[in-house]
Amino acid sequence: MAEYTPFGFSVKTKLLGPPAYTQEWLCNATAKDTGLKVDSAYMSKILTGQRTPRKVILSICKILDLPEPTQDDLLARKQTI
């Protein structure tokens, strides 16, 4: 089971919808918005706090209409799915 950060949990919850989206859709939308390669493995590392790329995180927030996370939201592993 993956242990998501509070930010990762918020992202996964938002993807459930409505409308429902997949993590792959978010990867593609983020890559298009940032111009960076964002694949599913990299996205998983972001959602579990193993990576914290500011540009990608801000793009995710913009795409999903989420507030900008705090440092604690990005690193603290609290939520298990």
C-alpha cells in the first residue's frame, strides 16, 4: 500500500471526481502545462513525498484547482490508501 502525503491524498481524492480522472491523465496534463516529462512513476514519487518539484506541484494545483500545499503537506506521510 502506498503512503500518501496530505497533498498526495488531496490529489488522489480530487481525481475521483466528479468528473473522474486518472493519474495518467494528470501526468499528461502536467507535462503539457510544464513542458517537463511527468510519468506515472514520477507522479507517484511526488504524491508519496519522495520528490517535491515546485514547478510540477504548482501545475498539479492549478490543474486540479487545489490550494498550494505547505511543506508539511508535501513531506508528512499520514494517509494510506
